[in-house]
Amino acid sequence: MKHDLRIIGYITFTIFILLWINQLFSGIKLYETVKTRWQIHMDSIIESIIPPYMEILQTDSVQEQTHLLSSLDSALCAKTPDAVHFTIARLDSTHQAIVSFRNYKTRTSDITRGKIYPINNPSHESLAIYYNFPISFFLERSWQDILTIVALTLLLVLGLQYLSHAQQHLSRLQEEMIKQVVHDWKTPLASIITLSELVEKKSIPEDDEKGRAKIRLIQEEASRLKTSSQQLLKTLSGLAHLNINRDEFNLKNELLALFEKQHLANHGQKNIQLNLRYLVESEIIYASHFYLLGALQNLLDNAVKYSGDTPQITVICYQKRGTFVIEIRDNGPGIPKKQQKYIFNKYYQANKDSTSKKGYGLGLNYVYNVIKAHKGKITVDSLPGKGCTFTIYLRKWKKK
């Protein structure tokens, strides 16, 4: 229900943004329309005033020309609003100003040059009148549209704030739910560990190595889940940042051990094919044993979970310009391109249509933060129907 309401909210907000953009473009178009009308209006005023001055302007006296320009300016000002500023110029044959009257400091983008009027003299001079577009003229004719844009802008800002608060509230609810679930795991996990130890001692024969291996797997996985849940609670509560302690360990052997756990955990359920191509000379890596292996197991779990009944998973380790690279490839359904940039976000779940494989959307976010804490990087490369390749880059993997 909350998910549906959130979708409705996003759709409504998108429609509102489109309306705001449409209103904004309408305002720009209205501005251009009003400006064009203003130019037509001004040209008609100039056309009605200027003819009597044209013959008189043929004089060669600069003083008389200045006087005539001043007189023309007064005539124009008498018929136009006070906000209109004029610059009247006498131009030579190349339309360069010879004499100008009253130069206002107006932005070039706000100045319009009216019609050029030829002066019948041997020098082929002409007269041009420049004028501005007063913003008051626009405001008087479009204040309602401007108020609409301002109101929509305010509503847009308020809507963004509301969505932000709603998202934060939803995140808090999700965190509280996860905390409660993790808290409820404690007693069952403790019981599983205790009972598995009892079964190993009382019910499994000494020579049944396979049975004992399965019991040990139960114990190890329950202990790992207990430790991970405690760390998850700390992280969600904001009580601890991911501080890693590095040590040296044999990564190749640990990867093979993770493979064995996958085979035991999925025995009789899936026909898993796990392949390791370890192309680095040294099998020792300097990293957090708990966190790095937890991240790798998370990626392997996802690969097995989403790759159907016959998962084919390949892990490749190699060096690239001094960086330790780990690739995990699977034959799952893949992740659509538009979802790939979100998959490491907290609570985000790709392939939501797969109802049988629901989670909390924390696994890949956890992996991302683990790799980030190692000063590394993780990327995903995938095409729908062609599986996924998660690539981890670790620059600092050797002990100095």
C-alpha cells in the first residue's frame, strides 16, 4: 500500500513539474510576444514623429544637428512612458554613428534599434533611433502569469521538501523493522548453534565425516549470521562506522572454502558449477578477513540465488596495473541498464518482479561499503538475459 502511494506521489509530482515547465515556457513566449508588440508600438510612434525632421537634418552644422536631435528627443519623450530611454544617432554610409544624442547605460540585450531613415545628402547618411524595452510594460500586461509561475515554484519547493521528509520517514520505518527482525533472530540463532553442537556430539558417528561437515556448516553459518546481525544493528543505529582491521590471509583457500559452503548449502536443490581462476602469483592478500569474505559470500549468494537451477559462476582473480581485481560472473537474468546505477543504494532492490526472491535491499549496499572501507571500488556490468559481472578493485592489497 505504501509502495503504491509513493508511486502515485511520484507520478503526481512529475505531472506538476511538467506543468511548471510548461508555464515557464509560456511566460518566456509571452515575454517575446509582448516585446514584439512593444516594438511595433514604438515604431509607429517614431514613424509619426520623425518625417518633419528629415529634411532639416541635411544641414552640415553640428550645432544645428545637436539642437534638432534634442528637439526630436523631446517630441519622442512626450509621447512615450517615462521608463523609455532613447539614443538618437546620425549614421554614416556604413551605419557608424557620427553624432548621437543622449547615450543611456542600458544593457545591449535590452536595446532595440528602430527603422533606419536615410537622409538625402551626398554622404548617404541616415538616422537611427535606439530604445529600450521597459520591464514595467511587460509586468503590467503579464503579472497574472508571473504570479502563477512564482506560486508554482513555491509549490515545487514545498513538494520537494515533503518528498524528502517522506523518504526519510520511510527509511526510518524500514530501519526500525529491520532492527526488530534482527533482534528477533538472536534467540533462534543461539538455539541453532547449541542444538547443532549437541547433535554433533550425540547423534553423528565419529566416522561420518560428511554428516559432521554439514553440522559444522550449520554452526559456522549460524555464527556468521549472528555476527553479521550484530554489526548490522550497530550500523543501522549509527553507533559504528565500518572500521576495518586488515590482516594477511590466503584468499585462494578462502574462496575455495566459500565454494564448498555453497555446494553443501544447496546440496540436492541446485546443480551449482563454481569455477575459480586465480591468476595472481601470491595467494596472500592484506585485507579484513571478516568483511571482505562477507562481501564475497554476499555476491556468491546473490549469484546462486538469481541464476536458476543450474548456476554457472566463475570467480577470476588477477592483477591490473598493480591493482588486485576480483571478478564474479554468473548466468542469471541480468540487471537492466537503467537499474544498475541504483543497485548499491540502501534498500534498493533490482528485479522486483521476482516475488520469490525478496530481500531488504541491504546486501549490495553492505558490499559497496565494505569495498569502500578498503579504499577500493566495485562496478557491475550486465545485460538482461546474459548474467552479471561484479568487479572489485583493491589498490591496497599488500602489506607494506
